[in-house]
Amino acid sequence: MMNRALYARRRMVNRIIAALSTGAAALGILVLALVLATLFAEGFAGLKLSTFTEMTPPPGNSGGLLNAIAGSLILTGAATLVGAPLGIFAGTYMAEYGRYSRLTPTIRFINDVLLSAPSIVIGLFVYEIMVVPMGHFSAWSGIVALAIIVIPITLRTTEDMLALVPSQLREAAVALGAPMWRVIWKVSYRAALGGMLTGVLLAVARISGETAPLLFTALNNQFWSTNFGAPMASLPATIFQFAMSPYPDWQRLAWAGALLITLAVLLLNVFARVLASRQRQR
Amino acid sequence: MNPAADRSLARHEGIALTQKRVFTVDRLFHVFTYLSALAALLLLVGVIVALIEGSLPALAKFKFGFFFRDMWDPVKEDFGALAPLFGTLVTAAIAMIIAVPVGIGIAIFLTELCPRALRRPIGIAIELLAGVPSIIFGIWGLFVLAPFLQKNVQPALIGAFENIPVLSSLFAGPPYGIGIATAGLILAIMVLPFVTAITRDVFQTVPAMQKEAAYGVGCTTWEVVRHIVIPHTRIGILGGVMLGLGRALGETMAVTFVIGNAHEIGTSLFGPGTTISATIASEFTEAVGDLYTSSLIALGLLLFIVTFIVLACARLLLMRLSQRPGL
């Protein structure tokens, strides 16, 4: 005999929960879509050819974001060049030479914590170790701050990807008489290349939008500068300064810059995703 | 000695030499990667040491009371961390109260209710949104959300709760638009993709067989989620929530734009406030004097310790999950 009242209640509860979670999904997607919609509308409205060809203007004048774009490219590129190899080699140690070392789990744990540590603290750290001794803000210190964010990301992906390489491949190479370093370079790295590149791309995507660690390291610069010893402009720092200002011209440029960063980050993420899925198919 | 033996000897020596070189290279590469790994470890030690060293002047002056004093007076050089700490905890709490139920709801939708064709695109969209830089959410909050709340939401709430004892002080004051509540809301929007993505991932680790068995004996979708999926993934969800909390506590740019930067501990959620990261971001470059700078670094140290504990708990929980047999 079926308990009809109970059944009706169970069905009701189920309906309510289903409606609530569907509502949650609709709400979440709606809000996130709203953010993107505003960004695209305001960003494209502020985007002109002059955005790419002119320097950041003083308030009330027209201008572009050329020095900020160039600064961001330089800082991001240099930080990747500094941080990615370090992360990759550290990950190599953990997955290859030191797979069974007691050090490895400790590093993995610390690295996972660093992975999501507040980036503003990284900025303070670099301020203490570089800006204070040097006596002034500089692009170098900004590069170091961003590189410190790159390391945990590339370390994590490198270790994960190398761990996926079948041990038989390594054993076959070792049996042929190859020393470990050749096994790593010719076998492990080749097999895990796609995944490791994905990690580097994700790291680039992450640091290209980072603002907090740059605020008191690379600072900002209203002018064109390629001097690594001097403050350097960057898109995020410029957006921060311009958006907080009361000048409409600056605010428009801030939106344009925000759109550029978002597009770059989304593109890098999509690219990384394609690479990763290709890797998985192999 | 005959020439044949001579040649063979020479060849042996050659091989031995190459071998020696080969293994020197190997040793070098080994040491090199070892040092890189060590550097990653020392980074954390370095951060802590540098922050402690930088905050020594402030800690020497104000002792440990620094962390519990409600005082921020750059002119008299009198500093305490209570107001920023309060703001950090309250905004993060608001964010989690909103983001966790919504995130879990979306995860339930994605794993149990969503049509199969939509699962991947929605999942990918959420993962992509997790990568959008926080400064984007910051300016959206400043230019879109804050004015909207100021005009349409805050006056209504203030009016509605005017005569109710506790709520009237919680939703009091002029509707500024910016403030603690707005910052919490922006943080919620920001951590939502993280919480959703992790919860969905751990939901997917539930063996299909178990769920099907439960459906087979007549469970409704909610009963399957309630009695099979959630018990199975409790630790993972908690780990994901802690990870989101760690982000919310340390987030800088999304908050700095909309919190109002006032060192106040008010009862009203609509009042301006500040968080640790917002204080550092907006005052550090303007800080004059060693004590001011040092106090800001001490704030950074406090933030690092708090987030370190939260993130360490999160990782330990998630680690326990991955070590469980059958996963």
C-alpha cells in the first residue's frame, strides 16, 4: 500500500529543490552575463584606434593606453620568462628525481597554499626585499612579484602532467642506457609538453590581470618607458587609477583597458583549454 | 701490446669518459631541479620572514594589542588592526553566505538536472569566468552595482526595516551605494565560479552505481543528493568552501573599489568600511613615516596568517579526499 501523503510531500520537496537549484543556476549565469555585457558595451564604446597609438593622457585630454599596454606586455612576458622555468624545474624535481623524497609532499602542500595566497601580500613581500633596498619603485620588482605568482601555477601543472607520463616509457629509455636527464628531456617532457604549456598559459592569463602586486612594486608611469629600473605602466594599475578618478575621459579608458585585459585572459584560457584537451586525446 | 687490444682499450676509455660526462650532466641537472624545488619552499619562509621583519616597528610600538585595537590615525601615528580585520571578516562572511548555497545549487543543477547538451557549455562558461581578473568585478561594482543598489535597493530596505529593532540598525544610514554590503556582494559574485566549479567536480566523483541504486529504490533527485551525493562529498565541499573563503579574505581589487575605505566599525551593512587588503592597496603608496608603513605591513602579515590557516585547512581536507580509496 502506498502512502500517498508521504509520496506527495516527497515529490513537493523535490520540486522545490529542483526549482531552487535551477533558479540558482539562472541567477548565477544572469549576474555573470550582466558583468560581461556591461564590460563589452562600455569597453567597445571606449575603444578607438587612438587607444592603441597614444599614451595615457593627463585628465581632461584625449589619449590612449599605448604605454600601459606595452608595459603590461613587458611585465607579463618577463615575469613568465623568470617564473615559468623555475616552476617547471621544481615540478620536474618533484615528479622525476624526488618523486619519493620526503621533501616532495611538503613542497606540494606549501605550493598549493601559495597558489591561492593573497596577491597583495606578494606585493608587500617584494616591496620589502627589493623596493626598500633599491630605494625606488621599478619594473624589476614588478616582474619579480608577478614571477612569484607564476611559480606555483607552473610547478603544479608540471608535476601533475609529468606524473601522468607512464613509468614504462622512462624504464624503456633507462634500459637503453640513457641517463636520467636525457630521459626527462627526451621522453617525459615530450610526452607532457602540451600539459606543461597549458600551465604556462594559465599562469600568463592569471598575471596579466593582476593589479595588487604591481601597486607598490612597478607602480605606474604616465609616460612611455622601457627602463626596467624605473616605474613602469601597466594596464591593471592604469585601470585602477583611471576608474577611481572623477574624470569621464579616464573612466572611458579604464573600461577600454578592462575589456582588453578580459579579452586577452579569456583568449588565453580558451587556448589553454584546447591544448589540454588535445593532450588528453593523445 | 697488439694494436687491436690497444684500439679496444682506447674505445673503452672513450666510453668511460662520455659516461662520466653524461653523469656529471645528470648530477648537475638533478641539483639544479632540486634547488628550484627548494626555492619554491623557501619562498613561503621568505614571505613570512620579510613580513615579520617589516612589521617589527609597529609590533614593537603597539605590542600584540595592535591586532585588537580599533584605531587608525595616521596624523597621530596611532594604529590598530581591528577595523580592517572586522571588515575583512564581515565582507567574506557575506560573500560566503551568498555564494555557497548558490554555488551548491548550481552544482546540483549541473550534475543532476541540467539537460546533457547544456552541461558542458555551462560548465566551461563558469570555469572561464573563474579566470576573469578581479579588477573587472571591481569596476563593474563601482559603476554599475553600487549606483543600482543606491537608487533601487538600499532605500527600500532601509524603509522596510525602519521599525524592526535589530534589522533597523543593520540596514541603517544614508544609502551610499558603496559600503560593506556592496563589497560582500561583489565578493560573492567573484567567488561563485570557484565554489561552483569545485563543488561540481567533487559531485562528479560520486560513483554512478550508487546514485543509480538510490534512484532504483525510488529516491527522488533531492533524496539522492541529500543522502548519497552530499554525504559522499562532504569533505570535498568543505574544502572547496574553504578555498573560496581564502580567496574572499585576500581579495583586493574587487573590494577596494566599492568598500568606501573608512576605518570604522559600524553596525550598518550599508555603512562604509575597509578590509585589510583594501587598506593596504589604497594607503600603502601614500604612507608617510616608518610606523605607518610598518603598520600596513603588519596588516599584511595578519592577512597572510589568516588566509594561510584557511587555505591549509582547505588543502588538508581536499588531500584527505583524494587519498580515500575508490576515488
